Amino acid sequence: MANCTGIEPCTLVMDLEGTDGRERGEDDTAFEKQSALFALAVSDIVLINMWCHDIGREQAANKPLLKTVFQVMMRLFSPRKTTLLFVIRDKTKTPLENLEPVLREDIQRIWDSVPKPQAHTETPLSEFFNVEVVALSSYEEKEEQFKEQVASLRQRFHHSIAPGGLAGDRRGVVPASGFSFSAQQIWKVIKENKDLDLPAHKVMVATVRCEEIANEKYTLFAANKDWCQLEEAVKSGPVPGFGKKLNSLLDTCLSEYDVEANYFDEGVRSAKQNQLQEKLFQLAQPSFLAALGHIRSATFDKFKEAFDKALNGGEAFSAAANNCIGSYMTQFDEGCTDIIIEVANWDTSKVREKIQRDIDAHVASVHSAKMSELTSSYEEKLKVALSGPVEALLDEANSDTWPSIRSLLSRETKSAVCGFSAELTRFDMDEQTRKNLTVSLEDYARGVIEAKAREEAGRVLIRMKDRFTTVFGRDSDSMPRVWTGKEDIRAITKTARIESLKLLSVMAVIRLDDDDTDNIEKTLAVVLVDSSSSSAKNRSFTGVDPLASSTWEKVPSSKTLITPVQCKSLWRQFKMETEYSVSQAVSAQAANKRSNHWLPPPWAIVALLILGFNEFMTLLRNPLYLFVIFIGFLLIKALWVQLDIRGEFRNGALPGIISLSNKFIPTIMNIMRKLAEQGESPATNTSQRNQSRSNQNPDNADSAMSSTASSSDITSFNDKPECTGSSKND
């Protein structure tokens, strides 16, 4: 014990013999424990030297000693803040920031494991000790740095009792004059306490040495060339004989440990052997799991390949699944036997359960895909078989439409369900599931028809107008109707509207059940078409409009395509859009009648004969006038044909006059040009010679005139298409 020089306040330092000191031999360890407890009880600061490489080791780091001292100190003394300053000697390259947490954690763990008296059950470590850690470099290798670090540590002892200083809170401090007596009493208490007898030193030595051997063997195993090759190989793929190779390496390592640790304490040797074995297992287990994973992946891939091949070969689904599962689970078990580590006794049941789940999930996925593919195939067949015919039947809507659709639905559904049920026998499923699938297919067929019906119902107005146009504009032979004036337009219009109304009634609701009966057509006919007085009186008497509703009587809303209110609105729009066709027909009929009565009335003809008798006789007396009139007649006839006067006046008098005024001059010029061209031709020369001869012979002249008139007439009719085409273009 000495007084520190140059340090204020006065500081005493005690130098105790180190733990495991050779001065007292192997068996007398009680004194070192007593002296350590005395130092903790008396001192404010306790410096504990520790080699850097001993951090983390049980015995070399004085952990058993501290544990006992902590326990006894709590029982002998009241809480007193003592600073434990751990001085790490020969510090390596490992930073102090990494070493200090490990050391503090070890101290806290020792404190937590110490059995405490009732009074200190909840007392934390900070009530008794303040732990500090410093590090010193090697004196032999870095002398200058070591001296600098020691000088820095010495500075921390200046004013150590100041608040926040190194000495702590110094509770229970006695005056300097009473220090000697206080120390004697503390030593007496320590000497009389029998709980300070700790395990013998040879146990400590066995612990340290067996741990060194175990660490050495672990390091050699980790660096073993065979192990490194095995570890790398199993990362890339399966390794044949993996279990035997790894068992051999582990047995060799554990046997070498037993040989070197044979003469140490048996309990310590076994404990350290178990620790070594556990560390080896932790090192080897990732490789074992990798090998097990390779077996699982290979087995699962082979199963999928074989299962798909069996299904493509036409084998039943359930039979293929059962055969492949049994075969490849057996292969997995055989692969696990090859990699088993006997000393480790690792369980492979979880991996086996996982591959079983994967296989079951794959089978379920394929089953679902096959069922979906099969169902989609038959649904597509039904859609193709029903959509086109249903659309055609609804397009030609009549009283037999829905019975025909029901017959089509029954026939196609029966055929599809028969084939679908035959395919389902290849799958392993219960009767209820099979029944549910067939019912779902039947519902799909009904859904196709309902969807098509709703689609066509959206175009019902177009269908009605097409039906009206067909019936109204064509006769019974499907030829375009010509309005000559003899047709009863009112009756034809009513017939066409009744046919359109039948189409509307057919499209109003869905009638897929045999018991679907309704009076929609009758209701629509009474309200929309029948305009007789009795019906009007009945409607006036009842005062209720059957179409003023959103539902049909005895028809659920799910089967309704067009509501009564919508029917009424559609009919109103239909009539508005078809009125033009009717008015056009009436106009055409009236125009035809006018064109057929272009001659004057009989009384006018009689008046002309009576009043024009003198003029007629004048013509007979002078044939030249007759010749001029005949030439004028031919000219007028040619103009009549060329101008198509009857056709022009068919659309009305004013449009006809305007059109003729535009075409009159061009037509006259065209006729004159044609006559000039004929006059220049040889045929014209011949007719002129014949005409000169006719001057000598009057009979021949009459004949030549007749021939010329005929020629002009023919020329006019040959030119008719050209002029008619021009008229249409204008």
C-alpha cells in the first residue's frame, strides 16, 4: 500500500496479488477471494487488469471470482458505489468500441445470475458499481504509446472525488483517522464468512484448457480442405454421399478433442465437448439444409414433369396424381436417408411436410386449370351453338320464336352436359361436386341466351323498322311494291305495324321455361294498334292504361327485357319514324293516279270535234297543211319522249315546269344536231333523191314522207336513254 504522489486529493493505492497467483499454490484460493472482496469493500476504485484476448472467456476474465464476490458483498455490506475500472492490456486492432459492449454485457450477465438477498432482489448493478473500461497498448511492442496511455489514465485520478469524477458518489465514507479501524472490521467480517470458499483452481484450469482445445478443433474443422470442398459443392447442387462424408469429418474432429482433453476434469471436458459439438452442428447445418433443399427441389421438379407427362398421355387425373405422389415421395425419403447426420439427429419431417404441401398445391393447381380449361371449352361450344341461331330466331321473331329457342336450348344443353359428364369421370370428385358443375354449365347456356336476348332487345327499334319496311315495301312475292293506285295503303300499313308489334311483344320478355305464358301481345295490340271505337270506349271506361307500369303481369323482373313503359315509348318513336314511308307511299299513289288521267274529259273532246269541224275540213281540202301538222306531231312526240314529260310531272306541276324549262333548249338543239348528221349521211342523200322524184309523182311523195317520218320517230326513241339519263343527272 502506498500514497500516490502528485495526485489530489490524497489517494491510497493497494496492490493485491493477482488471481491464480503462484505464491499460495493450487488449493489455497480462499485468500485471493477474500482479498478481492476486501478491495471491493474498502476501495472507491478497483482496477482489474485483463488481457485483450481473454475478453469473452469465462475463467480468464475473472468471471467466477466476480460472481462470488458480488454475491457475498451484497450479503455483507449495504449498497456502496464502487468504480470497477477494467484495464484491457495488450490491446489488439479490435476497436475499443467493439470490446467495451462485450465486457459490459458480461458484467451485467454475472450480476443478473447472482442469487440476491431479499433486500437486494430488485437492486440494479448501478447501485453497487460504476463500470469503466480503458485499453492499453502492449508495453513490449508500443512502449511510447503505452506510456502516453498510462499518463492519460493517471490524469483521470486527479480530483476523482469531485461530482462526476472517477471515485463515484462515495456513500458511507469514514474520516481518515478512522480508516484503519474500519478496514480491520471489514477484514474481520470477511474472514469469518465461510461462503467465500470457491471451486478449486484445477477446475478453472480445466475449463480454460478444454475451451482452448475445443476452439482449436473448431478452427481446424472450419479450415479443413475436405469440409470446404463439401461446403462449396453442396451450394451448387446435390452431392452424392453427403451424409457419409460429413459424418466422417465430424467424428474425426470430436475424436481428436477427446484424445487431447482426456486428462482434464470429466465434467468440464464433457461440457466443453457438448459446446464444441453444438458449434460444429451450427457450422454444418446450413450445408445440410442446402443438400436437403436440393433433394426437395429435384423431387418436386421430377414430379411435375412426370405428372404432366402422365396427363398428356391420356391417363386419368386422379390415377396419375396418386401414382406420381406415391412414387416421388418414396424417392424423397431415399434421398433424405443419404444425407442424414447420425450424431446430429436432425429432423427432416418439416421439409417432407413442405414438399407434400407443394405437391398437393401443384396437383390442386393443375386440377383447377384442367377443370377451368374443360369448362371454358364446353362453354365456348355452347356459346357458338346458341348465339348465332338465337340471333337469327329473334330477328325473325314470331309466335314460334321462343318455343324454337327452348327446343334449341334443350338440345344443345343436353349434348354438352352429356360430353361434359363423360369428361368429369376422369377427375376424382364426389357426386355433389359433379352435379354442381353440370348445373353451372346449364345455367351458363341459359345465360348465353338471356345475354343475346338482352343484346337484341337493345336493337328492337331497328328491328321493328326493318320489319315494317319489309312488310310495307314488298308484296307477298318479296318484290318491291309499286304504288299504282289500286293498293289499300291503310290496310297495308296496319298489317306492317301489327307485324312490328309482334316482334316487340316477342322481345319484351324472356320465355325459356315451358310454363312461361303471358298476354303481352294482346295487351300491346289493344293499347297501341286497335283504334276501334269499342276499344276506345273500353279504355275510357276503365281509366287504367295497361302500359303505365314498369313490370308485366305475371312476369318477374328478372325475365323482363322491355318494360311496358318502354314499349309505349318505343312504339311512339316507331310510329314517328315510319310515318314518312307511309306519306311517301300516299304521295306516289296520288302522283300515279294523276299521270293515268292526262287526257281531257269526254265533253271536252266532243266540244273540240264540233267546234273544230271547219278546220278539219280545211285540212282535208289542203293536204299540205296535213303534212305540216304531221311533221309537227313527229317533232312534238320526239320532244315528249326526250323530255319524259310524264315522269317530270309525276312529282308535281311546279317541279315539272322548272325541270322542263331547263331541258327544253338543250333537247331542241340535240334533235337538230341529229337531223343534221342524218342529212349528211349517204342514206340521207338517197332519201333526198327519192324526194325529188316524188315531186314528179305525188303518190311516191306520200310514201317518201311516211318513210321519213318513221325514220325520225325511230331516231327519237333511240335517243331516249341518253336524254333520260341526262334528266336524271340534272
